[in-house]
Amino acid sequence: MEQPRNRGIEYPAHGMHTLPLRWSRRRWLCVPAAAAMHVLAASSLPAQPPAPRVDATALSARVDDVLRAHGQGIEAGLWLGRAAGAAAFERDAATPRATASAIKTFYLVELFARFAGALDRPLPGVDGVLADDTHAAIGHFTPEQRAEIRRALNGATARRVALTMMGTAPASNVVYNAAANVVTAVLGGPDALTALIRKRDPAFAAVSVRRYMLRDRHEHGDNEAPPIALAALYQRLAAGRLAGVDATTMDAIREALRRADDPVLGRHYDKNGDLDTDPLAMVRAGWYDTAGGPLVYVVMTTQPTPGPSGREASSEQLAKTADALAHTIVEAGRAALP
């Protein structure tokens, strides 16, 4: 079994942790590519209402306060806007960062697009992947964990595997992440899945799938995406229009992302991600269907190493800071909506 320091929690299956404010826990781009992604994210969909008129200077100061209070070398990429158009607020949004489980929404899209019309049939290839103890999707789990994974996923439908992967269906953390690995394997492995994601939309050009969930982060590198790519994905999903995805499949994707409604902000869709190995990473991303229209947000935070309080406490604190940043930008966006 790999040492804990080399393995990401990819936490959590949705609902395993509860935080205030309804937020659940758990390579560099060349300049021309980054600029192109900004243009594509802003222009690929039909005209929508303008971005909220956020006071960017005041919001930036509030963000700085949150980051300063956390300290410990924290870095953050942020994006806030509507279901189309430019950001109302962004910071370091073109820099790819570790996604943890937040990348699973891209997996969800590719899985459901591939098996559209057959989501409630057994997912082809699952049993073959799970039968092979040496397969990269499951070879890093213990025999007991592999047995648990097989009990949960052998013969499962595409929809069931997806809901497990997204944390929408109850599952242990092992099964939750193994479901994503099964999806990756069925779609051809990390390189093939990267190619599918990038082909789907030019705005996804910097998304990289490099490893199966819970494998050593240093073996092939992290799964990464810049905030603007996650923002573009959620803009498309919030608007209900994404290349190659029909209306029925779009509804199924959105349902897999559906969380508890917020009494103020409205219907909530998200997929977060947490990693408690080095560098620590916490991601909060999704959208709210507010009374003034969809409000899309992305927060990606990283911390190089744990602080003096230790790994567990540092991970918890980074999660709280990511939650605070998400709350800060979302509330600023809500206040600025018409």
C-alpha cells in the first residue's frame, strides 16, 4: 500500500462532511493559449445578460483579507460570472491547478455523452476492469478494498457509476474514487480521456487527466485545470448547451450535480475537490440558479505543505478558507445581480 504522503484523499463523497453556509468539503499555459481560453469562454455561447456589476476593487480587498488570514503560502485562482460572457471577477484564472475530485464533472460529461440513451444499462467494460488486480484503476487498492469496489460497481449502470463518482449516491471514499477510475478506464485511460475533454470544447484545452484517483500524485503528475476551464464548463451546463450533448443527456448531467437548494441563492449544482497530500488543494466550483439568473463560481486553492498544526488540521483550515472565498465571491455576485 502506498504511504499516505503519496496519496490524495480526493475527498469526499458528497455529504460526508458538513460545513456552514452550505459548502461541502471534500502546467503552465503559454500566454497565447491562456488568452484564447478567455476569448472562447466569453464568446462561445449566445449573448446573455451582462455580468454582475461587482466592485472588483472592494472584492479583491476582501479576497486579500481571507488569504492573508490563512497565510502559509496559500495561492488561489478565482472566477465569478454568469452563464455566458466574461467574468465579473477573476484572479489568476488561467493558471492550471490541482483539481482533486472537481475534475470529475468533465468525466461525467464524457461518460454520459458516450453512453447517451443507455445510461440505465450496465456500463460496458466495468467487470473486465475490476477483474484485473493489476489494472491501474484498482491495482493500488488493498485486496479488501478491491472486494468492496467489486461489490459496489460490478454490473452497475452508467448512471449508477456516475452518481457514485460524483458523490450523489452514497458510497465509501474508496468506492467514490474507484468509480471515477472505472469511468477513466472505460473511456480509454487518462490520455484518451484528456483528448476527449479537450475535443469537446476549445475552452477545455488546458484540462489534463494524468492519473487515476488515489494513485501517487508524483507518478505521472496531477490532474489539473485552470479556473477558467471549470468556469467555462459550468457556464455551458448552467445554460444547458454543450457541444455534442442532447437535451435529455444534459438533464441527466445536471441532476448528477444537483445539491441542496439554498434558501437565498436558489438551486445549487457543484462538484468540489480536496487533496490533503502535498501540495494541499481545495476546490469549490459550480453554480446557483438565482432569481437573477445563473451565478457561476470557481475557487481553486493550494498550499505547498501543512502548517505547524499538522496535516489534518491544515487540511481542515484550507477547506474552511476555500469555503470562505467561495462565500465571499458568490455573495458579492448575488448582491450585484439585477
